[in-house]
Amino acid sequence: MATPFSGKLALVTGASRGIGAATAEALGAAGAHVILTARTAGGLEEVEERIHKAGGSATIAPLDLAENDSIARLAEAISGRWEALDMLILNAAMLGTLAPVPAIDAKEFARLLTLNVMAQQQMIAAFDPMLRASPAGRVIGVTSTVAQNPRAYWGAYGASKAALDNLLLAYGEEVTNISPVKVAIVNPGATATAMRRKAFPGEDQTTLKTPETVAQAIATLLQSDFQTGLRTTVEG
């Protein structure tokens, strides 16, 4: 039986747990072959196994996006096997230490910006040719409420997400009318993830939406003919 993403190729970053893992599984269940990337090989193998058990297909690519040449090597490997990339889900990010702006640690801030912003630009640059080769290339960036609504002690993370949003939307404007690629930003809102638990250690996560809820919203969005530059927040 045909599924929405039969014959499509998806790449999901930060796919070893949380929203990334759930999104990879949702896309796999919808028929896409999913390439899973994250630093933790064990976590990726578990996600890959679940996708296969559900009847889907996946390939794991353990790597650190912030390492030199890792993204270039990933793009070379993928482009050597497939001609086009249909879906790029930019989910990988680090929270960093929540601290007043004057107390932000410079070294940690540099690492945070490297992963949350610079690596994302490198991903777009590396996979732009494959996205343009797709008849309907889609890029989804996972953002945060603090990107647009600054919050005390969240300056470092919020600044990185604001930069990511601007970067993605600028790319969306650049490819509009010259390629079929479309770009959207998804704000998952309060979701039961390990990152959220680190930020709010006393919170009851049973009161929050699950990563699966966010994943289904992303999968549904990818099936729609949205306008590039869309910003959406997952309700629930």
C-alpha cells in the first residue's frame, strides 16, 4: 500500500532521542527512507531498530555536527548513494547553561553557537544541491519560543535560536521562485524531552505534550503545500 512519503529520502539531525527520534519514526512509518544523525550511536541504533520493526527503512550516521569536516563527509556519503534529498529536519541543538547574560561562559557560548547556528548553515550549504534536485524539497527547522520572546537567563540559547530562525527564513527567501524548495520553522512548545527536563528539573513532564505529538505535526506539515517562511507552533 502506498504511503505519503514512499520513495522519499529524509535526513533528521539529533535523531537519537526526543523530538528527533520521534520525527524520524513518524517519517519512516509514512514511507520515507530516513537517515538518522546524532552523536550517540547506541541511541541511533535503537531508533533504527524501531523503524525497521514498524516496516520502515533507515540508515544511521553517527557523527558530531560541530566537528571539522563531519557535515562535508556526511553530504559526500549521502550524495554518493542518492540523487536528491526530499526532507531535511534540522533538530539537533544544545541548551547550554542557563545564566545571566554577563555571566555567560565564552567557551560554552562558542560551542553552542557552533552547533545551533554554524553547523545548521553548513548543513544547508552541503545539502542545498540535493534539496534542489528534489521535485519538492522541504527544510524544517526546530526552534524555540525564546527565539522571539526573550526570557531571563535564556540569552545564550535564545540568541542562537533567533539566529537560526533568521538564517532559515533568509534561505527560504533565496530559493523562492527559483527552486521547489520550501522552508518552515516549527516551535514545538513545552514538550517532554531531556532538554526540557534539564531546563525545568522540577516540572511534571506528564503534563506536557509528547515528542510523538510534535513529530506527527511535523509529518503532517511536510505533507502539506505550505508557503515558504511559515512559522508554526505545535499545540497540545
